[in-house]
Amino acid sequence: DNDYTGSFIIRGYGPSCLLTDGVQQRTFVKQSLSSIINQVLQPYRANLLPRALNLTSQAPLPYVVQYNESNFDFLNRLLAECHEWFYYDGTTLHFGLAADAPTVALELHKQWSSFQLESERVTRIKILKKSGYEVATVEVPLYHQDLKDEKIVGLRGFTYNEVGGKIEKVKLETGQAFTEERTKNLKVRKFTLPGVREGAVIEYAYTVTSDFLFNFQGWTFQREIPTRWSEFKAEIPEYFDYKMLMQGYVPLTLQTQVTNQAQYTLHTSASIEPGMQGGREAASNETFTAQATNYHWAMKNVPALRDEPYMTTTRDYVARINFELAGQRMPGGGYQNVAGSWEKINADLLASTEFGGQLGRLGFLEAALKPLMAQYSDPAARAAAVRELIIKSVKYDGTNRYSASGALKKSYELHRGTSADVNLLLIAALRQVGLAAQPVILSTRTHGRVNQAFPLLEQFNYVIGVLPLAD
């Protein structure tokens, strides 16, 4: 008797939706700060987003990368790194301190609001055996980047047991949930339902709010235990275009799509007022109506999906619906394609300091590689000798990555590194001895298949080197 219910709503607030339009990936080489800003703002019509540049920084910046950031997050970070003002005065977006504003009042921790993802989950599970106790431990992934982070709100949970013919209810207390840092951009909120016994029914619910429109989590209908009912509802405003991909072998019991009018709240907080007569304006809220499409999917009596011999990973076969932000059309503007492409991912990887930027000449390997070049003229023999040198010098630490964890010199000096550290070091060394090695990213069997319809780096977890040799 296991039930899962999920809903997903995109709510809208404020003018910054023009700049929080999905993540971008691009590189700027030897360009001034003003040139970079103008390129980022080029797609936005000046009458919809008035801007003024009055920068003190004029020197060209050697190398700037916008990597998986919205334009707002990128400009916010870049201006802070260059010690320049970046603010909105209610009418104009300012880069640098306005010429007529010798004083500016700023209220810290205030930022423009934008469309926000709101995801609610309700779960009920009946535990039949002690071996099922593990499902009472729940992990909720929360993405964070720069000063933004996903938040979990309204967490509540109960365990129901039959004791002496009566139902006993045990509540999940606030202090029983804690947060773990998993990666640079991922935290996990973790909790265990209390008072679990054989025959217990656990119930928990929570809502996750997110400013990352690209991070539409989708829904998994199938688990490693049988599921009696699993449903997912999504409300998406007309401004957003998401790709949807259903996978798995379990048929849908219910699938509906209805378009109607929905109300959204535009929240404006004018906490900055430049000029000699500067001050602070009160926040305001304005309600507006827009079309929204409501989706509803459900599956009934879904069988358990467990690992089988010789299969890759259950993630490749589980009944699930996935989403990717493909484009958006804001009020008064045209359609903007924000979907990635494999060509763009390839270019951005080669420009990244954690990938292509690691494949230049390695001065610290010069002394070790020079004798091998003199000793081996045959390409295959030379490649084998270089490989032997690298695997003896750097031990694989068991961590799989497609990008370097840091400078390759550090891994070489520490004599250990991730799969990417070892293999990127090998590729760079092969190139240094005159062999045309190329990096190729891939996904291991336990990580899952790569879906070619979704150009996303998250589908990869490994990099290898490819070296063409004559027959």
C-alpha cells in the first residue's frame, strides 16, 4: 500500500526573469568588462531592460568563463570580482556607480525575485518486514550555486503503528533532520522516520523551492519496492517551454493536459535609490493572469524494479518522466532558445580550465618525458612507455569524474588523483611527446546510458584518452 504524490508549480515574481533565463556556457578571451556585459545583454531589448554602464574597470580581462550560470548570476559574480557596482534602481540596470549618484543606499541580501520552481511531494509506505526499514530513511537533494540555494520547507512526517487494537502516531521532530554536503553544488537533507516496526505505515511530505529553472527534477513512478499508486502534477506558465521524455516499460494509468488561466504575483522590492535625494521605496505586489498548462500523470500497481545480473543501472529502465528547459518567451519579447547542444558542450569543455585548459604543455613532466622521446621512435611503443610512466606516478583514488579536481601538477606531486586527473594527465603527456591524443567523455555502466536527446554534462562521469595509431 505505497502511494506517492508529487506536484510541481512555477511561480513568478519580479523583473529579473529577463536575466534568469536558464544557464549559459560561454567563454570571453581578452575582452573588457563593458564588452562582456554588452554581449550578455545583447538579446534583451533596451526598452524592456534599460541599462547604464559607468565602469572604472577598463583593462581587458584575460580569460572569463560563464559556466552553467544564468546571465544574472554570471553578471552578479563578475561585477563583484571586479569590485564594480551592480544594482537596479527601479527603472535602470546599473553597471558601475551612476554618474549622478555620489551616494547609494544598498540593503544587503536583497536580490531581484524571479520565476521560482515549487515542488511538493507526499509519500506513504507500508513496511511489511524488517528488511524494509531502510525506506524510512529519506534523502532530499538540494542544489546550490553562488548565493542561491534550493530550500526545503514544510517538512512533516509521521509513523503509524497498530498497538493493542489502536493506532499509535509518532511524529518526526524538527531536530531529527540534518544536512550533508555531498559535492560543491549539492547538499542533501536527510531524515529517518521514528518508531518504525513491522507493519508500520510511514508518511512524509515536504516542499522544495528553487530559483534554478533548468533544474526541473521530473518524477520517478517506480521504485525498488512495489508501488500501489504514483502520480505527478505540473503547472507550467506559458512563458516556459520544457522538453518532456517518458522512459520505462510501465504504461500510464492516467495522462491529462489542460490549459487554463492562472494567477501569478509580481513582487518588486525597490530597496535602492541612487542620487542625492536617495532613499528607500516600499515593496509592492501586483497580481497578473497568464495561461498555464496543467499536466497530470499517474501509474497504478507499479512492480518493483531491482538490480539484475548483467544490467547496467536501474536508472536506465525505471519508469520516469524527465524535463529539460528548451526555451522561454517573456512578456514583450521573442522566443529564446536556451537548450544546449552537443557542439556547444564540446566547445565549452575544451575551453574549461578544468578540462581543455589542463591539456597544455606540462613543464613539470619535461625531464621525465624527454628520455622516452629519444628512446622510442615507434608511436605505439612511445605511447605505452608514457602510459606506464603516468600509472606509476599517479594512483587512481577510486573517484570517477570527467573534469580535473584541480591542477594536474598537484595530483602528480601527491601521487594520487581521480580518474579524470590520471587520464587528462596521460592525454597531456601523450601530446607533449608528439602523439595526437584526444579526450573523450563517457558514462560508466553503473552511471547509466547517455540520452542523446538531452545534451547535458550531468549524464557523464568519466573521461578517457583516444590515440589513433596506424594499422
